[in-house]
Amino acid sequence: MQKRSKQKAASPHKSHQHASLSLSSQSILGRARAFPLYECWISATWQKDDPGLVEIVLARQQPDGAICFGTYLVDKFCLGLKNTFARTGFSRTRYHDEVPGTIFREIESVPCPVELAHQMIYASIEYAAQFGFTPEQDYVLTHSMLAPRGELEEPYDLTFGSNGKPFFIAGPYDNATLIVKHLEKTAGPGNYYYFMPIGDF
């Protein structure tokens, strides 16, 4: 199975992260799904096919009143959960000053039903797994922000891929050559689409 961490360099999202989370932060995240939901946001274009990327922020309130949150960048066309990270211990003021506006700085966002967030994340991972792609490695941490699969209703009609096939659109931090070679093996010749800037393949 092809590991995502070997397919692309670090995303700009990583600029929001420290080298590692503290043990106390990891302990909080381990219990996060039991905390009450604070808010959830999603890209306003989540129902559209262009550009195929959906950003989600899901925040919960810790027992001490602070906010913990996870961010999830979903590639609906091919790679599934392409990027994710989590943070804990933000005051409400810091959270509102630094998080939603930064994550959605270039796109419009709208309030998101928690059921939609979970279904989008889990279903994208499931779709990408058909072609051997696994979630970004920090999903080990951000998974704890989510309710277990099957606990919430999944009432949305979500589609993945393009015209019934995976469609890889190369981003600046993707190892495009490796991903296309992997699709050639898993999807098969002629059973996928790809697009990348001239000279990158």
C-alpha cells in the first residue's frame, strides 16, 4: 500500500504545527470525541466539482473550557484525506482570531452539520483506499476528534472521482510522478485521469 507521506512533501498547513504535540495535548485529543461539539465549518464549494478540494474545521470544547480542533483537507477526486492536523488548549479568543480565518483565508466557508463533516471525511478515505491511498499520517491524532464511523447518520449524496474514475490533479507539494505510477497499478491503464503542469511529468 502506498503511503501518502512518501508521495508528497509537507503541506503549507504544517506551518501551523509544532514539531510534535505535547503529551498533555495527545491525552486531550485521545478523549476529544467525548467533548461537546463547539462548531464545524466547511468550504462553501463542497457540493461543486471544481476544484475538488474540501476544507473542514471541527472544534470541540474541552472540560476546562478551552477549544481543541481538527482540520481536514479532503480531495474528493482521488487522494481522500490529503492533509490534517489538530490543536488543543486554545482560548475562544485565540481560536476565533487564528483558526477559521486562517484555514479558509482564500475560500468562503459555511457552517457544517457534524454529520456532513464525518461523512465527507470517512467516505473520502474509503474512496481513496480503493486505489491504495491512505490518510495523511496525522490522521492518527485527528481521528480522535471524530465520532466512530457508523455512529452518526450519513444522509448526504456524496460523489467522489470524476465520471466514475479517480482524477488526480497535481498540487505543488505532491509527488505527481509517483502518484500517477501508483494509479497505473491500482486503477489500471485508462481507468483514471490526471492533470499536472507541463514539465512536471
